[in-house]
Amino acid sequence: MKKIKRSNIAMLIVFFLLVPLTLFLGTKLPGRGYYITGTLIIIELMIPFFMAFEGRKPQARELVVIAVMCAIAIVARVAIPIPNFKAIFAVIMLTGIAFGPETGFMVGAVAAFASNFFYGQGAYTPWQMFGYGAGGMLAGFAFAKGRLPRKPWVMAVFGFFAVILWVGPLLDCSRIFLMLSTVTWAGVIATFISGFYVNVSQAICTVLVMLLFGRPLLEKLDRIKLKYGMMEDEDGL
Amino acid sequence: MRNDAFSKCHPAVNFLFFVGAIGMSVVIQHPAYLTAGIVTGAVYYLLLNGRKGWKTILGLLPMFIFLTAINPLFNTLGVTPLFHLFGRPYTLEALLYGAAIASMFVIMMLWFGCYNKVLTSDKFTSLFGSIIPAISLVLVMVLRMVPNFIRKTQQITGARKSIGKGAAENASTKEKLNDGMTVLGALTSWALEGSVVTGDSMRARGYGCAKRSSFMIYRMTVTDWALLFIMMALLASTVTAACFGQVTAVFVPAIDLAPTSWGLATYTCYLLIPTALHIKEAIQWHISKSKI
């Protein structure tokens, strides 16, 4: 049995100590206690991932590829001359599919954070980081080892539901906790309905990118992997 | 921001200030404290942004009214119904509660606006460079690549245009989308090839051989330590005041506000730190200019 990794210990501490403690103390906070509790938990959940990444001392090539994919996800908005066309999440998911869950998470979290340096950080930043990161990771897990076929329409359907069921609701949650005085069903449903249009438009963008760009981008990423023998030991658990 | 005294302080001081200011603003819903938060936030925002800042602040007004008006629709508690809407009471208490929540939202927007101006990406990475070296290196690379890739995108688009390809201004959405994907594909190929060269070059120069040292452009000066101490003292006293129930404010079903006391003073002083520094610097500059 190898020595237990530090990031695994961090994971255990976060899940069994930090999160319950935050939930317990959060109920005692006045005001927007929900928002603070939620945001803290989101940040705490990301810590083990970042520690795992730092802990295994990533190689230079891997770092640069992650940075390039983040930058492409951000620049995609500029490259496609259609206003409000957000391709960022589709690129993150494709990265997760090609390079595995861990890289998918890093690209998602860093791309969300870095893009907010251009569009403004806000109360939603940690939620967006976690949403995009976990989305990229999920895509990595789902398509690893041929669990799901890497066909454009499969990825499109997957992307559609990932936005509608995961990223969108998560961002809506941050608004619910921030803007509603009491969390009631009526208020929650109203917030989800008001966010529905944005979520659907982002989901459709993701579908379109997956259908049109999914296969070419995956081929490019796979070619790079093959040509330079990168990220070989990381075939996605 | 170059002409702001607070922005010239150590990033740690800046970061901790904003954590304190935004953190407190989310927890406290006492109207007096909210007013202090809005006024100080708006003043500092205007100092940072100049006249352009008014636009943002006025833009927050409709949001404030909307959030205030919408709260009684979901929260029907309260003892003074103003009128009935869809058979549900629309109460004064819930309306005021809505105003408090809207104020919190406005305060957050204002302080986040200031945060974006003060804690620029270079400060953030220099602050966290030693704690998360690999991730902040990735962040630095991303921030450098984005403008670079935008330039490259324009080059690719221009080159395609000159050989008669690419979507015209009045092209259909489908054509634009297809064209965008082609450009994005070309960009990806170019960028990934380049990334391998960069990565190999980094390894050849010894990346990952030993613990990376980092150049710190910012030093904690005496002023920074003093500022940090004052900040912590003010924050601690505000938290103490909160523990004594000074910030308690209950809106529904009936309004019950704690009387204001010294907690409000320390809270306001805390939020005025950047403004005070800015004004002090401006006065000093004025004096030294008039001496010439």
C-alpha cells in the first residue's frame, strides 16, 4: 500500500469536516447566510482538485496544453461572428473528452476564472468555476474508455443536458441565494424560469458546436496526443 | 489603476480588504449598515472610474427597484398589507425587506466593480503564485494567450477573406457559424502545435527541476502592515458588534431593528479606508504641487 496522497487526505477533510462544519455554522449566519454557505462549500469542494493537480507536479507540456485550451475556450466567442454565441462550455467538454476528466476539470475552472478577468469577476465566479470544471470532468468520465461513443450527436445530446441540468441550474442557485429573501418554491421556480432562456440559448450553442466542431476538434487533440505522446498515462480512470 | 493610493498597496492588503467588505455586505442586512455600504462603495467606485462610473451606478437603480418590488410577490409575511395582488397580500414589511436585499445586491456589485479595478490579474497571480504555483502559471499563460489568440483569429479571418473565403457581413447565421468553426479549427491546430514547442522549451530551460522561486514586485511596507492592522482591528470590532446583536434586523412579520451603536462607526471606517487613502494622496499631491 502506497502512502496516502495529500490530496486524498484533503478530500476526506473537506467532505467529513469542512462541509458539515460550514453547513452547521451557516445556519447561524444572519442575512444572506445561504449564499455564504453555498459559496464556501463550492470553494471547499474545489480545493482537493487543485491540490491534486499541484501535488503531482504537472509537466511543462501539460500546463501549456491546459492553458491553450482555456484560451481557445475564451477566444471562441471572438472567432465566431455571432453575438451572444457562447462556445466556451462546448470547448471545455471536448477537452475533457480528449484529455480525460482531470484536465477537463482544470480547463473548466481556469477558463471560467480567467474569462471573468475580461468580463468582470462577480458573486457568481466560484459557482461558474465549479460548474464548468465539473462539467468538463463529467464529460471526461462519460466518454473515457469508450463508455459513450464519441459521435457528434451523442456529444451534442450530452452537452445539451449538461447545460440544462447542471451548469444552468448551478448558476441559477447562486442567484436564488443572493436575491431571494426566503427560499420558497415559488421564488425558486420563478428564478429558474427567468434563467431558462439564457440556459436554453447556451445549451443550443453547445449542441451546435458539438455537432459542427466536435469531430474536427477531437481529431486535432488526438493527433497532438499521438504525435507527441502526451498525457499517455492519463486515460481517464 | 495607477492614480489610486489603495491600488498601490500590497495585493494581500487589497485582497483581504475586499474579502472583508464583500463578506460583511452579504451578512449584514441592517438598513443603517446597508446605507453606509452603498455610499462608501459608490464613492470609491466613482473615485476609481471617474465620470463613467455614474453610468454603472445609475444602471443599478432599475435593478434595485425591480428586486425591491418583486420580493413581496414571493414573501407574503408582514403585518401591514398595502394591497392585494392575485389574492395574496402585498405587504410593506416584505417591500422593505426587498429593499434591504436589493441594497445588498447593489453593494456587492459596487464592491466587485472596485475589486475588478484594484485587484488586477497580475496582482492576483503574484499573490497566489507561491501557494498554487502551477495553477497561477497556467492563469498567467491564459491571460497572455487570449489577446494573442484574438490577434491570430483576426489574421486567419483576414487571410481567408483575401482568398475569397469567409462569411460576408450579411451572410446567414449558418454560414457565419460554419466559417467561425473553420477559423476556430485553424486556430486550435496552430495553438496546440505552438504549445508543444513552448512546453519543450520550458523543460529545456529546467522547468520542474527544482522548486520555482518567484519574483515579488510587491513588498509589505510599514504602511501596509499598519493598514492591515487597522483593517483587522476595525473588522474585529464590527464582528464583535454583530455578535452583540447590533446588526440584527428583522423585517418580517414585523420590523424590528437593533439600535445603531459603535458597530456602525467601525464598519463605516473600514469601508472608508480606500477612499481615505485616495483623498489623502490627492491632498498631498495638491500641496506638493502648490509648493513648486
